[in-house]
Amino acid sequence: MATVWFVLVALMVAVYVLLDGFDLGAGALHLAVARTPAERRQVLRAIGPVWDGNEVWLIAAGGALFCAFPRLYAAGFSGFYLPLFIVLWLLMLRAVAIEFHHRVHHEMWAGFWDAVFFAASAVLIIFFGAALGNVVRGVPLDGAGFFSEPLWTTFSPIGSSPGILDWFTVTIGLLALSTLCQHGAAFLALRTDGPVNARARRLARGAWIATIALSVLATLEMLVVRPTFLSFVESHALEVVFPLLAIAGIAGAGYALARGRDGLALIGSGAFIAGMLTSTVFSLYPTVLPAVRASNSLTIDNASSSSYGLSAALHWWPLAMILAACYFVAIYWLFRGKVRLEGTDGGAYAESVTAVAPPTSPSIPESERLPVGSP
């Protein structure tokens, strides 16, 4: 039963990254892909109907983690106390920036909130990537299953007291940034037209190249930080499907970007994200939080709830997922299609203003007109 919940939590995290990943990527590209206020409104309109719903999957994954693996939840939230508060503030800043952008009609404040939206999105992606790097590398768990990490120490991932940031976790953070920028650019290319569409395609190609380079670098670093990664893949032949999915996804995305096929590029980037995440997560199994000292690691056996609790929760999970799936299908169906700039002329946006003509009197034949001064 613990293995089932391990798969379910991993699935929910993957769904969150796939869905919220494209609006995080769109935020990180916000100032580069949109140059005018109208174009920035277009970007926000493209993600506006879905961005807050996408974040529901983060809450759902956290709830499932608390239910299925309470010791992992307690250790992770106490050990990553500082970065989790930073993530919370960044999530709030993104939401505030989106809402205030529509409420404040002033050029200076609109530019300020655009900058906040960009910075919060980019830094949030890097922090999520660094968190994944910490899980892969291992944390300094003690015998009681708790740990505390400073933001950085020697900037080396090797040792008994690593920090949250080191050269390996920063590389994973940058890989996450390039990956989600490619994902977000592909989404914007699919959903927009005009100059935003053209810039999104160019940025997607640049992010695709950066993603390949950083993926190779991160893989080489992982072999140093976690040498057992390849041995796990060799001993579990079925798990080779996940790295192959990632390779096929990034290759398919490159082909689609070269051919200008925006929908296929988005599917390819999604396949790459799913393949990379599943490869990483299942390379850790049955460990859910590796420790620097391997004997202190949390596994599905010593971190999970009781079998009765896991079984009872499993009865409610399908109903919740069906409701969530119906909601998302309805939202994405209702807001399908491209978000266009109204009144475009040669790519330049022009506000369309309808002039209201004064009312005119009906034409009266000359024979029926009264002389001036008549009652």
C-alpha cells in the first residue's frame, strides 16, 4: 500500500509541474516575450483562467504527502523551513502581481508589477529545482529523522553538512528554469498570435538548447553526487522507459520547434518533464528522503502511515481526482483557442475606440417645415 501512495504522490507532483510549469515559465519570460503593455496583458490573459487552478495540484500533493508519509512531511517542512517560507512569499507575490496588474491603471505601477511577476516566477522555479536537487543529493538527517540546513556552507554537495545551495543544486535549479521556460514559451506560442507568438517561438528554441546542455551537465554531476543512479537503472530494466521518455520528449520538442508546430512542441516539453521527474523519483525508490548518512534515510516503510490509514485514504482519492479532472477539462475547454490582440495592424497594437456620433434629426420635407419663429 505504501508503494501505491508513493506512485500517487509522484503522479500528483508531476501533474503540478506539467500544469503550473507553463505559467511559471510564462512568468519567467514575461518581460522578454512581451514588450508593450498590451502584449503583457495578452500574456496574462493567456494564463489568467488557469494559473490559480494549476496551483491546486500543489496543495493536493502536499495533502496527500501529509496523509501518506507524515514523517517525511514533518522532516521536510522543518528542515526546509527557510526555503519553504521563501516559496510561500514568492507564490503570494505572483498572485498579487497578476491581480494588481489588472486593478492599477498607471504606467509606473503596471511596470513594477510586471517586474515582480517576472522575478517571483523565475526565482520560484530555481527554488523548486534546488529543492529537488537537495532530495536527490541527500540531506543531513539525524537518527530521529530531522535535519536543519543553512542556505549554503562550502558550496559543495559532498560532505556531512551540506547547505541548501551548492554547485549541484544550483545546476538543477538552472535546469528547472530552462526547462520550464521552454514549456512556458511553447504554451504561449500555442495560445497567442502576432509578435508574442514570434518571440515565444524564438525563446523556446533558445531554452531548448540550454535545457539539453544543462541536462548533460546535471547528469554528469549526478553520477558524482549519487553514484548509485546508474546501478539502479541497470538493475530495474523497466525503469529505462522513463529516461527514454525524456529523450523522446526533448527530441520531439526540437523537431516541432524547427517545424513551427506549437502544439507538438508543448507535448514534447511535457513528455521531457514527465520523463525527467519519473526517472529521478523512481531512482530513489524505496527511499523518500535520502540522508547523507544512508542509515538515517526515510523510506516508504519507516515514513508511511498505517496500512489501515493508507487503505481508507485510497477510497477517497479517486473521487477527488475525478472532480479535479472534470474541473480542469471544463476550464481548458471553455478557454481554448488563441488569445488575440484586438485591433492589430501589421503586428502593432492599437486600442479600438468607437466614436459616438451625436444623434441626428430625421429628414423633414421642405414643404412640411414651419417658418422660423412659428409656434
